[in-house]
Amino acid sequence: MGKSDRMNTDSEKFKWQVFQLMNGELKSEDNPIPESSVVKNEFEDGILGKYYQEAVDAGARICKRLNVEEDKDVELIIANLMRLGEHQAMKMYDYGRYYAKHDVKKL
């Protein structure tokens, strides 16, 4: 794949593909983009998978104590924390791109 075939790394689509690869939402074998050989699934045998599982397990214990199958507040907490991480990841990517393009010493 030549340089002209690569996706624009400033694009929102590119950021989301990297994010989805990192979270295991896209499988690298199903998405043969150049980045899939570099971006590691952070949930697979990694600390993110451990943190996520601990959060899910804690939610299940709360539901058990409440004697319910699921609790909307617990689900909302988990979903919003995931959204928070997603937003931070996108902003960090933007900051990384900015600093990669600018001489930090001149700022």
C-alpha cells in the first residue's frame, strides 16, 4: 500500500479507526489497514481489560445486593465513564497531532 493509499491522519474517521482497533471493536485481521499492524488491542491481555472487568464485576455485585438483574444507574455510570474515556482519548490524539506538527520549544 503506497503513501497515497493511506488515510489522512487528521481525519475523524482515522481517529475512530485507531480508537476502535485499540478497544478491540475492530479486529485487525478483518481490517487490513496499515495501522492495524501497529495499534494494539488494549483490552486483550492488557490493563484496560482488567479495569473494565473489575467495573463490570462491581456493577454485578451492586445489582446482586439490590436484588435486581440490572440497575439503570449502575449502567449509566459505566456508560458515562466509557464516554469520558472516549472523549479524553480523542482529545489526546488531537493534542498529540498538534504537538507533532509544531515545535514545542517555540510555544
